[in-house]
Amino acid sequence: MVQTKKIALYVVVVFMLYTIITSPDRAADMVQIGFEGISSAAQGVGRFMTELVN
């Protein structure tokens, strides 16, 4: 099981490097989308906590 996780991690890292090298614009768009998702989630948690306190 541990070997499978290591192999999966290596595959993901290789895919990420391949994507960055072959298509930097697309990779930048993916990172931007990821950060926007994280930001939206944090804002949602903030709104929830604010409403919970009120």
C-alpha cells in the first residue's frame, strides 16, 4: 500500500512538471483557478462563522 502511494505521488509530480514545461500558460490558469477556489471556500467559512456569531 505504501509503495502504491509513492508511485501515485511520483506520477502526479511528473504530470505537474510535464504540464508546466509544455504549457506554462495553461499551468498558470490552473493555479489561478485553484487559488480562486481556496479563496471562495475561505470566504464561505468566514461568512458562516460571522452568521454563527450573530
